[in-house]
Amino acid sequence: MSQTTASINAKLIDSLAQIILSLTDEERRILAQKVQYPSLSGEELQNQREALQRDIAIGMEQLKNGEYAEYDDSTLPNLLETIKMRGKQRLDREQSQ
């Protein structure tokens, strides 16, 4: 990289850092999401967040009502294989879309 390019990049990074430091906490959170998930729109991220919150609430209710399974050394390997299989199936479905 040439000296000129390096100094231009340094100036750009300094400018970006100043802008980022001036953001509110909410704006920083949105920026972090956009950097982490650039292909998702704000609405899609919000939908995913809401779905996750619903799933957590359902899980908490199930736990409170005793609707869960306990695993031990003999049943845990089967659970892990099931999770692995479901993950692969989900990944295949997402990649085929």
C-alpha cells in the first residue's frame, strides 16, 4: 500500500471513529446489527428479535409448568445427534432458498 493510500485510510478511519463515538447507544446498536447482518433490513431484524422474545417467553412458561425433559449421560448423546441433524436440515433449507 502506498504512503498516500495509508494516510487517506487513516484520515477516513479517524473520521469514522469520530462519527461512531458521536452516536447514541441506540444508534450504535443499530450500526452493530447492520455490520453483523448487512443483508437484513431493520424490519427483518426486528421481526427476528420479536420471534426470539416470543420463543423465550414460551420456554419460560414451559419451564414454569414443568414441561421439559431431563437428560442424563445415557440420553444426552441422542439429544445432541438430534440437534445436529435438525441444524443440518435447517441449513440445507436456508441454502436452497
